[in-house]
Amino acid sequence: MDQTLDEVNKHCGSHVQAYASCVDSHEQTWKVDCLELRKTLTKCTDDNVTLMKMVRMSCQPTIDKYQACLDKNSANPEVCIDSLRDLYECTESVGEMMEKMNKLKQRAQEPAVASE
């Protein structure tokens, strides 16, 4: 996960900062006022961070369920813990799959060892 955060920061750090500043500046209306910055950040991560794109593709229904729960329970977000747990498990499974794929790629790129 640290590697993914490093990739997000490397490729999209300015977008992260702009979005975070907007959210901080618009406590009550950030969902509307910062929507374009959020879209720009999402596009940047999708274009530059493979794991983020894969998580979004694989976990979108779980992301939507969690977001809907937060929207419905903004005053009491702890009721969304099960949805958050589901989202965590989904993202972890995508991360594990990506790790396995990367290991397979590395093996395929290693030169064959000649038998003597």
C-alpha cells in the first residue's frame, strides 16, 4: 500500500493537495464545491496508478455502497463500519491479485537457467 501511496503522490500530488485544500475550505459544501477537483484527481490516479484503477474497476459497487451509507449517516458514520470493512477486504484482494500478477511478470522476464 505504501508503494501505491508513493505512486499517487508522485503522479498526482498536486491534485491531492488541491482537493484536500478545497475540502478544508468548504466544510459544509465540499461535496459540491470540490466535485471537479475530485474528478480530476480520480482521472489522474486512474491514468497513472494501476492499483487504484483496478480497485475502482473491481470494487466500484462496494465503494458506492460505502459512500451511500456515509451520505445517509453523515451524523453517525460509525454505522457504516461493515461497509468500510467490505471495502477494505475488496481493496486488499485486488492488491493481492496485483502482487501475484507482478510476480508472474517478473518470473516471465527472468532469463531461463540453462540445464547442464
